Amino acid sequence: MFFRSLRFRLTAWYSLTIVMVLAMSGFIWHHQLSRSLLQQADQRLIKLTEQGPALAQGFSGPERCGSFYEFVRRHREGHFFRLLNARGQNLCSEYGSIDDSPAINMASLQRAASHGMLLETSNDTAGVDPMRLLTLAIPLQNQDMLFLQIGTGTGLVHESLRELRTTMLVFSPLVLLTVAMMGWFLAGRTLAPVENLTRAMRRINVDNLSHRLPVRSSGDELALLSTSFNSMLERLEESFRKIKQFSGDASHELRTPLTILRGETEVALRWAKTPEDFRKVLKSGMEEIDRMSRIIEDLLLLAKSEGGEKPLAIREMSLSDLLQELYLQGRSLAQPKSIDLVLHPNVTEEIRILGDKMRLRQVFLNLIANAVNYTPDGGRVEIALSVNDDDAIVTVSDTGIGIPAEHLPHIFDRFYRVDRARNRDDGGTGLGLAIVDSFVKAHGGQVEVTSEPGEGSVFTVFLPRKGPGPDATTA
């Protein structure tokens, strides 16, 4: 667990990064220092050759090396000096503090004659360190040529590089250890808020979903994470609230007809004497059974719809024809109450949309049935169809009892009833408007309601003419 922790991995990455940085920087420093020291040695050698052409003057007779030795005495400390002729013969030489002279290389003399001067590193010495050797070509008046060779050992260069390597080998582990400790500390400080959030998250369960995580005022990523988690908790709390409410409402709705059925059955067993008495009890029982069946069917329909188990069969359909069919069907519902049902097709052509005809039939039939049920005898129900740029708009209005303003935000909730007694008398399950809202949203639309108590209600459905969006579940 320790080696898998984020703190350990961050520290390991810090340390690995420092190792790579130290290795790369050490290589660069070593290379640059080596190059710089060799350049400085070359510059010193080149500076010594400024008086080289003067050696050719008076180079004859027994004292022909006199000017050479005079030159050496002025610049002899730590250098090797040699004067050669064109055939590579050693004419004059002086070794200073360097005891090992490099072998004479005719190829080097030829390149020096071609270019005037040659700088090279000679390994042809018996010493431990190679020698940096400069060969200067000096032309004579008789078309002959002399070669002045000046060398200096590279011991100081290699010693400086060895000291650099030693320093890096000694101090790099200390630097790495220091950085690892700092990385461990910083990783701990950085991850401390995450650990606090983790502990706070572990304390939250189904019994205290109202608790929220503390949000940092820094506005950083952790603050954003806390805010996002709190939003998720709000959604979960709302979902659990709805589930609890749904469970309570469902149990209540199913318990009521079961209680009635049980009570009437007990009464029949005790007091019923004639076949007519038993027939009445059985008829009442069948009504309660039908009520429970409708509740269960509507619940299953809602659950499957919201769970995506009943996908929409999206097809091109005529909304005008569907409303005409529902208008004719609604007249049979309105006729017993002498309700005037009117259809207003406020369009000049047939309206065709992409939708699930069966689901939309259920939506508008529920709205029409509700309007008829809650409109007093002799009232009026109107169905209107219109369009705008993107939507088809269907309005179902009535002159019924209306809905108080405080109930409007909840009428699409499951089992919500404005007047429970009246709804039960009318045979409603309290799920019709929830089904309407679910199917309309599944089509990418929305349903709105306005109402005045005693004046009536207006339900308006907006349906996209191009059908639901790409996220909708379709068959």
C-alpha cells in the first residue's frame, strides 16, 4: 500500500527527475569545462608562436639555435619546445618540465606546411596524460621550411575534470536525498487536502447525505473537486428523497385498495347471506384489483421508460391526424358530462414530426382525459395545434376547477394529488401527469401548465419537429 500511495509515487518521480537533471547537467558541465580548458591551453600555445618567425633570422652557423634557446628561456615553464627541418630532423629542442617528447609525425608536418599551423592532441608520449601539441610552419629565404613545435601537458585539464567528477559523485547523492525529503514533505502538504476530503467522504452515507464537503477558498482544482462532489451529493440526496417519497406513496396507494378489499371480504364472510351480497362484494373487489393493476402498470411503464428499457420507436408521423383521432375519442369521454370538446388546428397544412406515435397518443390522451375529468358538467375543453420555427405546440385547455398556485410545481410528481379524495373518486392513480412529463422529455420537449382556481387549466406541450436529440434512447 505504501509503495502504491500517491505520495510515494510523486516523491519517486521528483527523485527520478532530479537524477536525470543531475546526469544531464553533469555531462554538459563536464563537456563544457573540458572544452573550455583545452581552448585556454590552445590560446596560450598560439600566443607563444607570435615570435616564431623571428627564429628563422640568423639560423646558421654553430649558434644557429641561439635565438631558439633565447625564445625558450622566455617561455619555457611547463612547455615542450622543438625545432625541426622539412625532413623531420630535430635541430633544436628543450623539454622544460615535460620529460616525455612526442614522436615526430611527418603527416602532422605536412598538414602544418599546408595550413601554416596545426593544433592536435598527441598520445605518443610515455606520460599518463596526452599532450596538446602545436606545430608552426616557418618558411626560410632559400625555399626551405622550419617547423616549431610547442607542447603542453593536459594534466591540469584532466585533474580539473577529475575533481569535477569527484565533486558530483560526492554531492549528487546528498542533493538527491535532500530533494527526495523535500519532495516527500511537499507531496504530503499538497495531498493533505485530498486526505481531508477522503475522510470527509467516508463519513457520508445514506443517512447523512445532507452533509457537504468543505470548499477551499483558493479556487484551485481541489476546490473544484469539492464543489463537483457537493453537486453530486445534492443530486443523490434529491434522488434518495424521491425514492423514499415514491416508496412511501406507492405503498400507500397499494395499501389503500388492499385495506378496502380485505375489509369488504371480512364483512362478506361475517354478514353476507345471499348471492347478491356476495356479488356486490366481488364487484367492489374487482374495482380495487383494477385500481392496483393500473397503478402497477403505470409504475412499470415509468420505470422502464426512465431506465431506457422501453425505447422510443421514432418514426415520421402526422401530428394533425393523431390529434384528430384523439379528438374523436375524447368526444365519447366528454359526452356523458355534456362537455363541449373543440379542436383548433391553427395551421394551414398537415404537421408531420419525428416521434413515437404510441407514446404521444398516451401523452395527449392523458391530458384530454384529465381535462374532461376535472371539468364540471357543461364545461368546455379545447385542443389547439400550432407551430413555430422548430417546435410543434399542442395546447389542452379546460374550464375546470383549476389548480392552486402552490400545487403547480408538484403536479408532475408521482402520486401527487391536489385533492386526494376527488382523485380517488375519479379513479385516478396519480401517475398520469408523471407519465406525460416523462414521455415529453424523452422526445426532447417540455410541458408547461398555467392555471387559475375556478377558471380552468392550460397544459402546453412543446415537441421538436425534428424529433429527440442524439442522446435519446430509440428503437
